Amino acid sequence: MAYIYRVHAIERMFQRNISDKDVEMCIKYGEMIESYEDDKPYPSFLVLHYIDAKPLHVVYACDENQNMIIITAYRPNKEKWQDDFKTRKNA
């Protein structure tokens, strides 16, 4: 298994001061809060984990070789998410 970072993910992580270590911890220990089974070329998943008491969301896909393809990472905000950061607010 390897972590493969998409260019978009690297750019966003840099802009948001999110490290690869934080992303990998999120995937390893986080809670899956959404899955997108119909995504192509692979299903993708949204996970939540707390790093230094701050919520972190990571979207990733898993290929046929069990590689983790990092799509994006961000700190969820209360404008779009409920207080638990697991549930989206209604638009």
C-alpha cells in the first residue's frame, strides 16, 4: 500500500497548512463519514479525524492495489457542517 497524492491535493494541503502526516493519520485512524461508491475510476471516501483537537476531512480513493489516492484535504467549517463535523448542513 502506498499514498498517492493528486496535484490538487498537494496544492490544497500547501495552501491550508496540512501535512502529509496529518492526511495519513486521518485515513488510518479517522472515521468514514461519507462514501461515494459511484465515483470513477475508483469509489472514494470522506473521513474525519482530529489533529491537535482540530477537525480534518480527507477525501481519498482506494485502487485495486490498495493504494490510497489522496484527492483533497481541508478543515471543515461550521457554515457547512453541523457541530460534529460529520453531518452537512442543509443548503
